[in-house]
Amino acid sequence: MHELPKLDYAYDALEPHIDAKTMEIHHTKHHATYVQKLNDGVKGTQYETMDVDEILKQFETVPKELQKVVRNHGGGHSNHRMFWKMMAPKGGGEPSGKLAEAIKKQFGSFAAFKEQFTKAALDHFGSGWAWLLNGDGKLEILSTLNQDSPLMFGKTPILGLDVWEHSFYLKHMNKKADYITAWWNVVNWKEAEKRFG
Ligand code: MN
């Protein structure tokens, strides 16, 4: 059975940047539904007990009839599980250590990276995610559709931003740019540094 993880902080802990109501609905309704539908879909198969990230990493070998549920709901479960950890109360600022160096090397500066990532998130059309990914030892910014997981494409997510309307509409309505600006204040760079290794 796949399980909805508990958050490491209270629903109101990311206020005023991310509001408590959005956090609560996002976690207890949206994320919970991905977990439930994943469980319903893979019931009685080997994927019932396999960690969702492992399933996504070997997506090509998943039987055709299960690919849709794994892609949509497995991806949704994995993406959100990461997303909660990629945010923290008193987050924001800039990364340090190896990740800071890699960002500078790849994008020129932290400011240039931030601008490029913001643009990817803002320009993404429809539902999806913006990512900072590590692939073949090189950092890259990419956006993915719906709940497609970068793990399906052999990439390691370092940082991800949910740009589905459900992640910002209650507070920001149509103002996606305001949500992205607010989100930078809760980025958990410690988690991103850990994921970079
Ligand atoms: Mn979401």
C-alpha cells in the first residue's frame, strides 16, 4: 500500500507565503487522491509494495495497461511527496556548497538561475511542474506536463514547483506570477542540497 506522508510542518507554517487552506486541501484532498487512485490501480500487482519512485524509474517496463495510472497517480504521489520536503518554514535565500557552485557554473549566477526557473514555471502552459534537474552530472531547468515525473526520463529532481492551479488559485487566483514570487521564500535549500548529493 502506498501511503500519504505526514508533512514535516503544520499547514499554516508556510504563511504568509503559502496559505494554510491551500496547504491543507492540497495535501488532504489532491495528494491523498493520487495515493488512493494509485493504490486502486496497482492492487494485486508487484507495484502494490514497490516504492513509487522505483516504479517511475522503471516506467518502460510497467505493463501497458498500468502505465496510465502509474504516470498520472504514481507521478502525482511522487511529485507531491518531494514537493512538501522542498519547502520549509523559514526557507528561501540561496543554496550553499556544491549545489551553489553547480548553479553558478551552469547558469552564470544564482540570480540568472532564479530568473530562468521562474520563466519556465510562468511560461508552462496548462497543468504541470517546473524543475531543476540533475541529469548526467549536468543541471537543467525543465517543465513537465500534468504529473509526469522526471524520474521517468532518468533525471533526478533537485527542486520542483507545482504550477497546477490547485496549488495557488485559492490565494492568488489568476496571478500565477505572485505565487511563484511567494514560493521562493519557502524553498528548502537544505533539501535541494541533499538531493544534489
Ligand atoms: Mn499539486
